[in-house]
Amino acid sequence: MKKIILLFSLFLIAFGLYTGELNVVLNKAANICMECIGIG
């Protein structure tokens, strides 16, 4: 069961990288950090 979950999670990570979701996630993370420290 652990191997199936690991393979599925690796597939989803690869799919996200392929579709360009990494930039979306990093932009959202940067915006949240800027709001927390009061710059944005």
C-alpha cells in the first residue's frame, strides 16, 4: 500500500511540474509571506 501511495504522489508531482503549477504555487507562497511580514 505504501508503494502505491508513493508512486501516485510522484506521478502527481511530475504532472504538476509538467503543467507549470510550480510557478503558481511559488507565487502564492511568496504573496502569503509578504502579507505576513507586512510588505505586501
